[in-house]
Amino acid sequence: MLTNDQERLIEATAPVVADHLDAITQRFYPLMFQRYPEVKPLFNDAHQASGSQPRALAGAVLAYVQLRRDPQRAREVLATAISKHVSLNIQPDQYPIVGECLMAAIGEVLGDAVTAEIAAAWGALYEELAGLLIELEAHRYHEFASREGGWQGTRIFRIADTRQESAVIRSFILEPEDGGPVADFAPGQYIGVRLSIDGEPVYRHYSLSALPNGRSYRISVKREADGRASRHLHDKLRVGDTIELLPPAGDLTLADGDEPLMLLSGGVGQTPMLPLARQALAQGRQVVYLHATQNDEHHAFGDEVAALAAEHPERLQTVTLYESASEDASADHVGRIDRDLLARYLPEGQPRCYFVGPQGFMTSVDSALAELGVVDERRHYEHFGPSRPLETA
């Protein structure tokens, strides 16, 4: 627990740390990877290069400084980070590594301005934050392991089947090698995947693209030209090969209620929307399913969504938007999602809107929905990479 003097020091120095937080986090990661190379596989190189991972860390630190006096709100804000940590199997003994390197980065960036007293205060703040995260993550680990078909750490799954959904997206049906049951998850969640590539561990998250069935999981992966993990999945792995899975996690789950839904996706952002749509329709809710993609060649799950619409003709409206299309393409619209298009299909009343896709797509959708009167608490989204404010795109 921080002393009164440390509380005052944090309050007095927080603006200075905030002004230099980008520089601190940019220094922090190289320093940590140099001192502790064993933790580097836990981080996506592309997110490091783009700066999204350092920005996510900076945002989490600032959020906690501002919200630590409101424990309930702090827990809500940290929920996304906790989900990512659980799907990576982050353990308590890894937190001191982060604390040591973060404090070293603060010292390097701020220099003599960091007195022994200031360093002790920020060190105590980090220990408080780490303790809260460890507590909440332990609860998540225990809860999932206690479910039928749950587990702790990693579990080996075999690729039972694959299906090419589009020119760049392939689905993988994964069954446990031990033949046991598979724990349920909340539709909309993702799962942690641990691969071995060239003898090195590589961790990624992929949305679970089908409803839970107690026997298997389905992930649907876009092959990225520079994606180390996605290229390995597409180009190297075959039916019968094995991968390791970590517990499902994520907070893009269906809110209770009976209001209509608008599900919007761009590209591979469609993967969490498929189980969300099925869950909502099973509950008897009205659903508008709007999907945007490049063209017919890149349009995944078209047959699956059409079959779902045929099952629920009165409650499911599907809309397809191609960025570019030939004359015989099957899209309802050509171009990009904008305010006018959303206004045309937005359900009346107070709908809930869920959207996932590239950062620019989500920023545009969020802004347009806000202009159309959809309040913040009814706009739900999740980042495939590190979380960041939509307006920073």
C-alpha cells in the first residue's frame, strides 16, 4: 500500500510521466527483451513495430493512475488486459520482470528528475497494479480450469479438418488430442494459440468463429503476407498436425436484453460476428448483419451466412459491401461503409451495435454510429491487436 507521501509524489509527478510516457514505453520493450529474451515470444513483432503495443501499455498505466481510487472502475478498465494475459498464460513471476524494466526505462528517460523517493513511489504503484492483475487473472484461470473440459496452461489440440473460406481466410477445426471434452466459451471470444516455428514459441490470439459444441473449437485465420504465425498455419500445418491452445478470453460478448442488434465486420473481423449472430437469433432477437470486404474473392463465409438467413428469414437481414466489384459480383453495395449506409440499415429504437475490423474501419463506424444517436454504452468493439482509442487511428 502506498504511503501518504508516496500518494502525493504520484499525484505531483504524474503529469511529467504522462508527458514522457511514449518515450518511456518505447525504451521499455527493447530493454526488457535485452535483459529477458525469454519473454519476447509473448509479444507480436508487428505490434511492436507499429507502436500499438507500447501505446497500449502507456494507456493502461495512465488509466490506472487516474482510476485506482475507484477499484470497481479500475477492474472494468483492466478487463481487456486481463483477457489478453489469460490467453497468454501470464504468470505472477513475470510481473517483477516488467516492473524492473519499466522503472529502469523511467530512470533512463527522466534522468536525475527521478529521485530515490519518486522511484520508490512509482515502484509501489506498479506493485499495487501488478497485485491486482495477478489476483484477477488467478480467478480467471481457476474459473476456466473448473469447467467441464477446462484446463490450466496449454492443452494440445489436433487439426481435425480445414476449409478454405476465401482467397485469404482458412478455418481450422481443432479437437483435443487427449479425446476429452472441450469447455464452453462465450460467443465473440478469442483463444490463445501457441505455435512452434523454427524451434521458437510464437503466441497469437484468434477469434472462435463457431458456437461452442463441447467437442472442438473453430478458428478462422487470414493469411497475412508478413504474418509469421498466419503463414505457418496456412502454408505448413495440415490435418493431423497439433498446436497448443490456451484458455478462451475476451469481452466482446452479447449483452443481456432483447433489443435488436447490428453486427458490422470488415474483412476477417467477421469471425467473432458469426457466433454472436447465431446466439442472438437463438434468443429470438432481430439482427442486421453487415459485412464489408474487398471483393467476391475475399468474401468469406458467404454460404454459411446465406444458410443462416434462410433459417431465420424474418429476423436476420444480411448486407454485403464490396470495396470494388465486377458487374456479376454478389454484393448489395460497392464502396465503403459511411453514415448514410448505416442510417439505411440501422434498426429502429435503441439497438446494440458490435463491430470489428481494421482500425480505420472501426473508427469510421464508431463515428458514424455516434452521429446517428447510438450511445457509447451500446457501441461494442474489440481490437485484434493491442487495444487503443479508436480516434488514434
